[in-house]
Amino acid sequence: MGYRYSSRSLQRLNTCDPDLVLLFTEVLADPECPSDITILEGHRGEARQDEMYRTGKSQLRWPRSKHNSSPSMAVDAAPYIKGSVSWDWDDYWPLVRFVKAKWRQLRAAGRVSGNLVCGAEWKSFPDGPHYQIDR
């Protein structure tokens, strides 16, 4: 099945580091991708980061989040199932495995650098949509 990002998702993705843009472009273009994807967020400004902290959706204040750099070193990407964002963990794990495998392929080919960290794997504050590059 062929998926394509909406213009809003592309706008958000394009605020991210080129390696994240490449990764998520390749992920969605791959016919084996387990689901459609929506990009929830790339770069976050100070007001948005403070709001995320205040509402408990982030544990980091401005400017400590990977979302706060420009370009953003983090992206929030969610499975898009039957026309809406899925918050079901059963939909996240296949996507996480697929994204991580694609990162390994791209890194082995020398097309991306650094380590990809998936928030879904965090023990103290699991964050299903979150992916970040650590360099």
C-alpha cells in the first residue's frame, strides 16, 4: 500500500534535522510500512515547549528538549489508522520496529549519523510518538 504525508505533516517534518526528514520519508515510501503515519510535531518554540511541560506531556522545560533546536533533533510521528491518530500501543510497536530497522539500513549505508532513540522504549516516561537523534 502506498502512503503519502499530508501537507501539514510535511510542513512539520521539514522543521527537523535532515536525517529525520530522510528517515521518515523513506519509512513512509516503503511498501512494507506497517501503517500510514502523521507527523504530530517537529520543532517546538519556547511557548509550545512550556505548554507541553505545564500539561505533563513533556518532562523538559525550554530549551532542553530535542524538539527545541532548529532544526529539530526530534519528531513526534504517530500511526494514522482509519482516518485518525492512533494512541493504541498495539499500533505503535510495529511502527517503532520498522522505523528502527530503516534507521539501521540508512546508517549502514552512511546516509544518516548518530543514534536513533525511540520514546516508546523509555521506561520512566514512555512516549510512543517520539523519535530523536542523539549525536
